[in-house]
Amino acid sequence: MAFNETLILGGVECDYDPETHIALIYCSNCSERNEVEVWIGDDGEPEYAGFVCEKCGAFNSPDAG
């Protein structure tokens, strides 16, 4: 993967690969970076459904932060 773009999610800068639609997002509980599918909406804003951390299992809501 080529994380050659940056997105701002919840006020945090995240590396993003536009080809695979994968962003590296930090867990709000343990700060582990997770690969999360993120799409750019019609309004140009990034959107994702939330994710469960690979390390600690905490659910990270898309509207947290």
C-alpha cells in the first residue's frame, strides 16, 4: 500500500492510500494504528463506519473526537 495522502479524522492527521481506500487510524483507547476502510463522500469529507482495534478490541466510533 502507498499511504501517499493525508486525511484529518477527529482532528488527527491520518495516512491514507486513495487506491485501496485504507487509512491508518489511531485507536482512541490504546493509540494502536489500525488499517480502516475510509471513503471520500460526495461533499469531499472522509467517511468510515468505525472500527474495532486490532490490539485492545475497543470500538472506535466515527464521530469520536
